[in-house]
Amino acid sequence: MAKLSSWLSDYRNRQCELYAALPLAEVEPVVELLRDAHARGAQIFVFGNGGSAANASHFATDLGKGASDVCGTRFKVLSLNDNSAWMTALGNDYSFEDVFLRQLENYARPGDVALCMSVSGNSPNLVRAMRWARENGLATVALVGGKRGALATIAEHVVVFPDTHYGRVEDAQMTVCHMLAYAFMEQAAGAEVRS
């Protein structure tokens, strides 16, 4: 049990170190970007793979419900991970690399926001979608792990989590997603609030 206790303590300590190193200077412009998108009624698309997909769905819920309940108008936010029938059709009939890109082709317009999450920063389906988004006038945001990957060279706004451990980075991603949503829920972002 001593070995397990030591491992648990080490895991917690490393997570605390990552939280202490969160690049808040990179997060603040993303809050401003979301505030602007909200004010303009622009659509916000969020997406990722695996644990990052779950984080994207969670974030869309927090922004779409919690933040919208506080603000005077609703956020137009959609997780591209949440329609399994459409994703499997796209993956089967085209390629898994196109499951996000093809949805953006249907929905996205210039001035919208594409926000993706990835630990590696190199997932082909995210890279293709973000490259398309950038080329078609969307504001682009990538939350990536310490390897940065191709996404860090494509996205206009990049939040880098200085670690490569999937669990730690995904936990920290969700913390930043909570910051992004709670900036509006707790009225720190300067959004118009319903009286």
C-alpha cells in the first residue's frame, strides 16, 4: 500500500504543478473572443477526440446552458462530437479525418469560432478541420498539450498546457473550459447580463 500511496501523492502533486503553470495570459484572449462571438451572435464550434471530446461536450453544455442562463442572450454553441449517427456516416463514407471538417462545411460561416482540444496537437481530423476553419474566416482556438503539434501552428489562439500526460492535460483542459464558462457565469467577462 505504501507504493500506491506514494504514486497517488505524486500524481496529485504533478497535477497541482500543472495547475500552477496554467498559461492564464493565453486564456484571457479566448474569454474576449467568446465575449465578442456572443455579442455578435456568432456560432461557436467545439470538438476533440477521446477525453477531449468529452471535455468539448461538457464545455458546450456549460456555455450553452450555464453561461446563457446568466447572460442576456444565449450562446450559440455546438459540440461536433455529439451526433454519433452523423459522425459515423462521415467516417464511413468519407474518412475519419473528415468527421469535423464536413460538419463545419455544413454549419460554419466566416466570423464563427472553432475551438478544438487535443493533448498531442496532431490528430489528423482536428488538423484538417482547423486548417479549413482558418482558411474560411473562422476564429480558431486550440487547447494543446506540451508537444504543441500542428494545431499550435494553425490556430490563431493557442493555450499550451506544459505537460504530455493525457490525464493531467485533459483535467487541466477542463479547468480552463470551466474558467471560460464561469467568466460569464460569474460575470467576470463583461458580458451583458439580464436584469
